[in-house]
Amino acid sequence: MDEEVTAWYTEPCAQCSAVAWGVSDEGRFYCRSCHNVIERTREVVDPTVTPGSSRISTIGRGSRTKRSERGRLWMVCEGFQFILKNQADALLRLGVQTQFKDQVLCELWRLYLQKSDQAFTHTPVWSSQFKLKRPGSDSESGAASTYMTSETDGEMNLPSTAGSNAESYSDWSVFSGSVDATSYLSTQLKRGCGLMSMKKTLALIHIALTWSREPLTLSDLLRLVKEGHVPYVNAHEELPEEMKLEGKDSLIFRVESVPSHRAVHQEALKLILLLKLPAFPPISRQSLLHPALLSLRYLTDANLPDDLHPWLCRLMEHADMADQTLHTLDPSSHSVLPRYDVQTAALVIVTMKLVFGLDDHTEWDLSNEAGDQDDSGSVFSLRRWFRLLQAALIRAQDRRDRDLARKQWRSKKPLHMNRKEKYVMTKKRRIAEQLQLCFEKLSSRPTAAEPGSPSSFRFYWGGEDGADGPSMHHMKLGGAVTMKNDVLTPSNPTYWHPALKPCISRNCRSHYSEVEPTLPRTFIWLLKLFSFLLDVTPGYLYDEVLSVERRVFSDKSPLRRKTRTRAQTRTRARPGKPQRARETR
């Protein structure tokens, strides 16, 4: 038996130079010739242990292996370029036109690099922070010669760097993978240059989609991001292997949540000011971003009758909101990027208030009248619609919460500030994965189904299997509208609204939390319904409803000249109490 165990060890004995080894009872090697005992021991293999089933990790003080290569020399803006390219490719796979990436996003990215002095310039912002050493040239001229443009049609290209050897950079920090992470995080550059961030990548994508007039709103883009169809939270995982991410890069590329609609829209406005863009292509009534056509999509998703669409178009005409100049960003006349999705949802809500009242009394009286008619099966009843939508909304919210709870937010390639944190987090992650695997085996939980193809609609209405309920698109408004003087007019004679005077203070925020207890419950429920469709907060949508009502009841509006409100007779209206406007047609 000793010969089988020691056959592989052929070193001669240090005392007698013989090669005749045996194994003692303690497992140590000894020389059979001179009985010299050495420190080498026998390796015991336990056949009951399955390879790979259990693993013991230790953290040593010293490095046992040679340090891995640091990768090639790269800059932070180059990492953002790869992320933008991957996001654009994901949108192309979802059906966005090719010119969105080749002709719009690439040009916006090059313009951004130039306006922020990161590339396409002889005086880049990094030249004062560090110098580049190249063979055969001095350090002062190296930085300026690095920023050379690359002209390749249809691709997003950065200035070429000074070779792939990392040691050629004198100030390449050992605490980061990129060469300029430390300078990129400086407060002075952040304030003065508008440096890129993960949130700004979505803002730049949104600007490019709007310029291309793609029927993809900001709420659609954020939903695709949350569902994982567009890389964002773990977008750094798709960077090339030679671009090492470590140290301070984690403060730039690590993302813990998806930004809100308001935050991305504000970042887009800042980018537009930085880029100094010319007038956008016009958003006419034939464009799918115009409220005239975008409202059809929201009426379909909310299972509302198609007969509401003509009333919405009439409301836009009265409020002077049908003109394309209001929906087209032009720095000379209309310098605000419209929120097409939120504005259209607000128009639908105002139309519902105009036709059905939504004051907790009028809408139910109209529903009772619709139920008393002979053809009640083809007449729209808001009570029946409310019950159907409420049940579908609860199911959709529960489904969204379950999917959110099952979603794995942690990255497969986590970013860490230092090596110690990396070791600790790697060990914790390994233990968590082993525990999760054990729980899955014990509970026999089925494998989660892959997410289906993305859709622009939250609900599906019809008589087929899997539908959220029967469709009400074909139903007529019935008693909600009547003929007066040969003109189709809403049966509801009044229109209520809160105080519409805007706040003067720039620091004033939304007053929704203050006025919410005084608002009708049906109106609050309708706000929550469309907030769920757009994935925004009810207060955010409420502010847009007030903005639309200010245009409807402004002094220049034709509807205002036909309307006399109680607000005109009051010197000061309480902001928390809704006011009524009685129409005198």
C-alpha cells in the first residue's frame, strides 16, 4: 500500500540519498533506509464528497498568483459610449428605425463630446489634470495629440487613445480602471461641463427618439428599462473585457434604481441647453407623438369608448393645443421639451371631467340613466367600466409587484471601491447563491418564465382567452351627450376645478398632497389609473391636468368666453377647495 501512495514522490532522502519512502500511522513520509521523517503528508480524498458541491474559501494576506492585467487604456466617456451603443441596439431590435442610431444619436453624441470639451477639441478638459507620455514626444504635447477624431459612418466613435499599453499613462490611478475617473468625479468639472452620467444616457436617448419622431414616449422608454429590454441597471456588464471596471468607476457606472419620469425629463432639458440644438422636426397631427393620435392609444388601453376621441380633439381646439408649434421644441419660440405622454393623459382626464363630471354625483346619475335605456348593452356606463377597470387594475398591480420582487437587481459583475470590499462581497454573494439554490431544491419552485415581448399596452381587452375583460370601445356615450340647438353638447352643465392660479415662487412644489383629501374620489381614482399606465406619481399627473385646465380656461381660450365661473366672483379662492364653472350655452 505504501508503494502505491508514495510512487509519485521520487525525491531522494536528504540523509542517505535513498528513494524508498513509506507512510507512518500519522500520515507522514519517512525513509525506510534511515527512518528519517519529513514534513510531507499523504493527501486524503473523501469519496463521499461530490466535487463542486461544497467549497471553502480563505482570504490570504499575500497574493499567491501574479496580478492580472489591467486591460487597455480607456476613458470614462468611452465607457458611456459603449453603453449608449448597447441601448440603441436594443431599441433597434424592438423596432425603432435605423436612422435613429446612425443619423441622430451618433451626431448628438459627437456634439455632446464637443460641447463638454471632452473630445473633438484641442483643449480638452482633462489636459490640465494629467499629461500623456508617448515614445518620442514630450508630455506637454501628448495630451493634445491624443484627441483625434475617427470617421466611420454609422458608428459611434470616440477619439482614439494613446495606444493600448496602460503603463504609458503617468497618472493612471491604481484605484480605478479608467484613466480619468478621479478627474471625472471632481465637483468643478461636474458643474461646469455637464459630464455624462447613467441618468443622462436615458435623457440623450429620449432626445434622439423625439428628434426622430419615434412613437416611443419617455414612459415607454422607462418601462423598457425596468423590464430589462434596454440595458441600464447592469449596463456595465456588457462592456468589453479589456475595459476593467474597478475602484472609483463604481461611483460612475453603478446604478441602484431606475430614475423617475421627472428626473429624466429635467436631465433632457439640461442637455438641450448644453447642446444648443436647433428647432426639432415638427410634430404635426399625423405624428404618433401628437396628442390627437397618442390619445387613441390611451383610450384603447383604458378601455374607454372611441366616441370620446372627437370630444378630446374639440377640447384641444378650444385650448389652442392642436397647433404643432406647441408640440415642437424650438429655442426661438417654444423652448420646452413637451411631455407628450403626460400631457395626453391629462387631456383624456379633462375630457372625462367635461363629459361625465367626475364630482362623485354626476357620473353615477348618468350611469343610472344609461342602465334604464332599452339599448343599455351598447351604451357606455361609467359604473360598469369602473368595476371592470378596478378589478383589472388590482390584478395588474399585483402582477407588477410580484415581478418586481422576483427581479434580480444585483449585477453578475459587481463593482467595488477597493479590493477588500470585493473579497467580502464576493464571499457573501457566493453564500447567498448557495442558499438560494438549496431553497429552490427544497421548495421545488418551478423555474421562472422568461419575460414576453414588450407591449405598448398595459391591458388587453376582448373576448379571447387571457383578456382582462370585455371591450367597451364600440359603446356609445348615450345620455352623456345631448343635442342642443343642433349641436352635440355634454349633458353635464357644470365643470369643477381647483384654483388654477399658478404659484409664483420658483421653489414651490406640487400641492397635490394638500388638496387630495378635498378632491372627488372618482377623479382621484382616474388619476391613479393613468398614473399606473404611465408609471408616474398621481401628483405629477395632477400638475399636468392643472396646466391643461389653465389653457382651457385662459382668457384667450374660446371656451373661456362662453363660460362664466364662480372663481371670477371671488377675490381669493382657497387652494384646497374645488370650484365650479357653469356653462351657459
